[in-house]
Amino acid sequence: MNINLEDIEAFCIVVEEKSISKAAKKLHMTQPALSQRIGSLEQSMGITLLQRTHKGVTMTAGGEILYNLGQRMLNLGERLDEELERLRTSAKDQIIIGASTTLGGYALPCTLVYFKELNPDADIRMVVDNTEKVISKLLDGTIDMALVEENIEIPKMTSSHLTQDELVLIVPPTQEWKEREYLELAELVNLPFLSREKGSGTRKVIESILSQHGVNPEKLNVIMELNSVDAIKAMVEANQGVALLSRLVIRKELAAGLLHVVPIKGLSFIYDFIILYQQDQPLSDLQTRFLDLMEDPEKRRFCNTSIKDE
């Protein structure tokens, strides 16, 4: 069986985009060329990997196995590139931080700028993705530490609580919504809901808290799943739906009057931010300094002061 990483990457992108045409555009290929590549991969493996439907493509059981293992292979390939780069530039200390979309996009950049000022000779890198993929990279050794939502217990991983944040219901700033004092929980399931993608920490928090309050998350009227916080905010601004997002990511829009928040009666979406790292690998001096900084609310200098430090 002759399989290369480029074929696996192409297959994984098709799965994530749920569309061969969208994946072809992302890969800068023609759709026929990508279809031929997937067909050759299926022929090489001797199984069908994708099912074509009128809504796009879905994985078969074999496709799901290849996707999960393929992600690990790609992560290991990325790690190999990183390690080779370390050998080529071994004069510098290096730390690779993985962060969920919320933390990596809206809080951590200012912290890393400050940390770089304290450690000017260090090579400091950040990888931003949804929580599930960040944890996968940590398990594969692609990154050194992971900052994610939720309290996650993973074997051979140490976790440290950093702070808390809150998800709030964002709606368009229309007069109708501004007149609402609150929303009943039962009303939420009838609203056109914009959801983060599978693997998102925000989505897992929402599903967990709704389930605790007797609401089946599958009952939400999800009109679209998006892997971009900015896309969700833009759609809510355009009165195309509502969403639950972190206060951290909407503060500018709230200040500018582009979005409005409506409380949900009797329900609070408070959740934790944590940092994870491997137990069986001793921390380098640089990693120890970064951990000390992150665990000190007075020093970590997130790009926002709305997060509840505890």
C-alpha cells in the first residue's frame, strides 16, 4: 500500500470542508484532480473512504479510521519539521504554545509579546486551533503546552486552572431585542442558532451546560456550523441568527453597539480556562518561566480585562 502525507492531508481537508469543491479551492487544485487523488487513495487502501450525498461528502467507517490516524500522522510530520528546524537553529530556546480559538485569538497574543520582552533570545511560537485539535497536537508532541477551555482530564497530562470566562447570548442590536429583559431557556431552542464546529471547546461547554439543565443540545435550531468566531459575529450583526460566544471575543462589538447581549433566565455559561502539559517530560527553563507567568493573574497580561481572574 503506497500512501503519502499529501494524499492524507487532501483527504482530511475534504472531510473537514464536507465538500470536494471547497477542499479543491483550499488546496489550489481542480475538483477533478482532487477527486482522482481521493479515488487513487481509496483504490490503494482497498476500501471506500467517502460517501457522496446531495449535501456533500461524509466519512465511511474506514474513512473515519483514516481521518483519525491521518491527523496524528500529519501532526507527527509537523513535529518532525519543527524538530529539524530546532536542530538548524539550536542556539535558541524554543517554546510552542497551542491555544484554543478564543484564547489564541483574543487573549494570549499580548501575553506572548510580554513574555518575548522578558525572554528576547527565545523562539516563541503559537498554534491556534479548536480545542480538540490543540489537545491532539499536545498528545503527539507537536506543541509543548496547551491553553484550552474546560476541565479536561487526560492520562499523563498535568492541568492547572488559570481563570474563568462566560459565554453569553449575542443577538442583533435591534429595538426588539433591546427591549427584552431576558430570554427563557425554552425559547432558545426555537431561535436560529449559529454554532461552532465539532471539536470546539465553546461548543462542548454549551452542550455540557445545556444537558445539565435538561435541554438536549441536539434540539437547538442550528442553521449553520462555523469554525470562525469572526464569521459568527458578522452573521449575528447582519441579523442572520444568534449565538453563544465568550465575553472575551465580543467586547469591541458591544462597545460599538454592533451586538447586544440578552441574559438567559436561570442559566449561566461559566467555564474554566486551563493549561495542560505532559507529566513525563520535565519542563525546560523557558517552559517553567511561561507556566509561572500564566499562573500569576497580575503578570500574564491577557489582551482583555473582562476575564474573571481567580
